[in-house]
Amino acid sequence: MRIPQLNYQINSASNNDGTFFCGKLITGKKKLPFKIKYKSPYEEAKLGLISPADLPKREILEYAKYNLPCPCCGFLMMHPKLFDKISSVITDVPQDSINLLQHFQNYMHPVERQIFNMIVGVNKKHPNMDFYDILNKKLPTAEKALVLKQTSILSEISLIARDNLPEGEFNNFLKIIDQAYKKILIKSNDKKTSFGRKKFILELEEFFKKISMSDSAIQEDALANVKQKMLNCAYNLPTSYNSIEAFIVKYSKSKYNHKSIAMRLLSGSEATIEHIRPENCGGKTEYSNLILECAMDNHKRHHDDLSQQVSENPQMLSSIQKHFNKLINLSRQRKVDKSYISEIAMTYYKLSSGLIDVDVSGLWKKKSFNNSKKAIHFIKDSKDVFTKAEKREEIKLNRWKKST
């Protein structure tokens, strides 16, 4: 598959509400205090800066300059070069950090944006307090609220187990839940002894795996139903990505400082390369298996399969369509290769057993303007619009779906 070679130099600009634009500077818009230069990965490969094996990753990573939404959460992704530039110019002066970060609020996820707004509010009253001091000021209240949220969810899980598991299995489950309560209530900075959402979910999965392998009185369908109910509750356990309280508790620890907290407000939005089929499951580093995903969702996924990723992120089905719609729009501008879009659409369809069925029909439609009604609609292209290669891609995609 051929990805078009692009040579470009892009300036950065933002409007007053923090929206970031890539391309030519828009007149009347406020400039950022620096400019970003993006080089074509093909040019870097010619200079020996990129190995041929890394070229697919780098080429797709360059798509991040177009402000693509994350296919998992739907929020804007930031190009790594932009993130690195911000990191290099951030200072220890609280007001300077706030002034810089205000340009990039559109990239912040909901929790990070709320934390940033809280910091701005406290900074007005206490301008000499840095971000780390502000979080520590809020720590006592946040810690109590976090414990209440965590124990409430654990109680809900315990009730589901009590009402649906046989006595023997329920007693074994109590050992897991009691240990979780202890880790939550005992203050500890040690990662091994502190409570972790991911570790708890893995313990639940291992618990149900043992039940399924034993001669349990509970039927297989009923067991699967109970497992799903309990896991759905566990997915709601607060983390620094979905809870303000968890964010404050985590980043109030001594190993963090003002700069690391400032960059953490944006780091979850940094664009990363995601293997649709994880590498440890045989996934290859090739165009048909690579897609952009924000660092937050990439980190959360670990090596989960797609069905599990969707169950933890129900919004993914709509977010991934938004991502593809933007790619399709870019393909019309000859900035993204059409065959790349159709191939990753097929990869998602295959690996999710049809759960993720992306509509890519826009690849073979064109915009048409109806001046009388002042409306934009799409029509099927005539014969002289399609290239033979594009026709083959459409036919291949349709056949692929029918065969599966």
C-alpha cells in the first residue's frame, strides 16, 4: 500500500477559545509563542533518521497534525512534536504555566480540564502557590471523597455477589473484597500494597476463571451474567483519568512536581500509535493494523481485545466513526490514503467479529451543493470520478463483510 509522501512546514495558531489550527496562519487569530515545523517521515527516512520498519508508525503518527479525534474516547489528540515543544517551554512560574496551557484547553480531557480550572481559581487567590502545592491543599477533602466512592462501588459489587453466587464461591469472593477494603483504607505510597483498579479487575477475572473450571452449582450462562454485572461495576472505579479526587490523590505524592503536573494535564491527549491487534497477540507493525489513539486510552487498554475495550468504553462505537469521518474528509483533500482507511476498517470489523462496523462509504461519494436549497448532500460518483484502484477497494471491502 502506498501512503502519499508529503513535504510540509506548518505554523501553529489558536483562536481565543484555545482551538488549535494546523496549516497556514489564519488572519485575525492569536499566535502561539512558538512555531512547529513538521518534516515528512519519508525525508527523515532518506536521511537515515528513521528505519524502514518504523516508517509505517511515523507516517500514521503525522496524521495527528490534523487534529483527529481519538477513536476510543472521541477527544482531540495532540501531535507529539507539539507536546514536546510545550514541555520544553513550560516554566516553574505558576502564572506563566497557566498562560501557556490556556492555549490548549481544547486538548484536555474532562477531568484534566476541571483540574486546570480549579488551579486557575486557586491561583487568583494564592498566586505564589504552584500546581503541586494547590493539589496538596485540596488533598484531605479529595482523599475522603475518593475512599467513599471506592467503598461504595465495592459494596455494590459485594451485593451482586451475595445475591447470585453460591455460598462457597461467595466466601472465596469475600477474601478478595476484604483485601481490597484494607488497601483502600490504609494509607500507603507503595504501589504493591496500595489499591489499584486494574489489579482488582484482574483478580475478579481470575476468580471467575477458577469457578468456571470447578464443579460449580451455578450454570454457565448465569455465571457469565453475574461476572459481567460485577465487572461493569468495577469499570466505574475511580482513576486519575475519570475522577478529580483520584487525580488529586495521585499527583499529591512527593514524586511529582509543578512541571510534571502541568504536563500531565495534556499528556493523556498526546497521539500515540495503537496496534489494533496487540503485538503480544501476533499483531504486526503494518498500515492495516495501526491507528492513532490518545495516550490515555492506549495506556488503559494494555493488551485487552476489542470487545473488552468497547465494554469498558461504550462511547467507542460512535467515537471511532467520528475518527473515520475525519480521515475520509482528509482523503478527499489527498492528505490520507484511501486504501489505508478501508484496510483498517476491515481490520476492526474482523477482530471485533462485526461489533465495530465502520461506515466508510464516504470514501466513494462526493460532495454536491444544491444551491436552490442551500444544502450539502452526498451523491454516488459517476464513472469518471472513480479510479480503478478505488473501485477495487470498495468491492474488496463489501466482499470482505459478506464473507464474514
